[in-house]
Amino acid sequence: MYGLVHRGIKEFLLHSASPEAWNRIRTQAGIADDEFEDLRAYPDEETFALVGAVSQELGQPPEDILYAFGRNWVLFTAESAYGDLLEQAGDTFESVILNLDMLHQIVGRSMPDLRPPTFDVKDVKDGWIVEYHSERVGLESMVAGLLEGLLEMFGKKGMIQRLPAASYCEVQFLVTLTT
Ligand code: HEM
């Protein structure tokens, strides 16, 4: 994945642990780079190796790491470096989730090898069903964390529940607002 994701993983780790922990993780994941270039595509294997190594270092399951990373990514990494883009996507939680594909299309203009996820969002009684499509497997907890980060960014409280797989969509979430 593009370097901004790897940089986000590093920032997340430094946020929750120490520079020494980061060095152990890099070694464990077999990654020589200490800095990542946002606009360079790194092999997905390195992304997954980093998540695995963080999981070992912090003694938490990979799903928990992906969730926490997704939340942290929206609240800190995207906010600081890509705040303008997030603003373009909308000024409410709903407008941003409706514009996620557009947002990634804009990102793709400067990242030609981008393989972004796509989302279908449907209005339901108390919230939204967010269908997530990706060519990658295993990142659904990260989506839940990203959605949680977005809720917090807009000062909202809500529930994000994974729904059973449907024939048309393997991974979908029900997002309901509680405030
Ligand atoms: C300004 C904000 C954002 C930027 C700049 C951005 C950019 C990116 C980039 C560069 C990737 C890596 C894809 C690749 O290398 O092929 C990615 C992946 C991803 N993005 Fe975003 N993104 C943003 C916001 C969001 C938000 C708000 C969500 C909320 C759901 C989201 C969901 C994802 C997911 C789930 C992936 C993992 C890749 C996959 O599922 O296959 N992104 N994004």
C-alpha cells in the first residue's frame, strides 16, 4: 500500500508505544525503511507484516490493531496531512461516507497505482448500511476503526456493527448514531 498508510502505522505505534518498540517492529517485519514516502507504493506484504509485528509487540490481536490504527489514522494522520481532502469530501459524517469513492478517486490522481476500496452506502431507519468492497482480505476491522474515527471527528457517538455477509457483499456495517 502507499507509504502514507505505512507512515500512519508508524505514527500509531509511536502514539501507543515507544521509538524502541518501533525499531523492534521494523526488524520483526523485515522492513529496512525507517521513513516512508507517502507517494510511493510499498508491497502489501510489508503492510500486513507491519500489522502482524505491531500485534505481537503490543500483545493484542491483529483485528484490534487494525481497528485502533483506522481510528487513529482518521483522527491524526489524515487530519493533519490530508485535512483539505477530508473537508472536500464533506462537512458531516454522512456526506463523507457518501463521498468515500470520490475521495479515493482524487487520491488516485497523485497515486497511479492506487487500488482503493469502494463503498456503497444506504440510508436506513436510524443510520446507514455501509457496504465495503476491496480486493484485499482481512481489513474489515480497519474499516470499523476508520468509521469510528470519522464519527469522533464530527463529534458524534454511534455504534458500528458488522452485519452478516450477503451474496452481494461480504463485509457490511450498520452505523447508528446514539447522539
Ligand atoms: C483524506 C483521507 C484519505 C486518504 C488520503 C486516503 C488514502 C488511501 C490510500 C493511499 C490507501 C492505500 C491504497 C493502496 O495503496 O492501494 C487507502 C486505503 C484504504 N482506505 Fe483510504 N483514504 C482516506 C480516507 C479514508 C476513509 C475516511 C476511509 C473510511 C472508511 C478509508 C478507507 C480505506 C480502506 C478500508 C483502505 C484499505 C485498502 C483496502 O480496503 O483495500 N479511507 N486510502
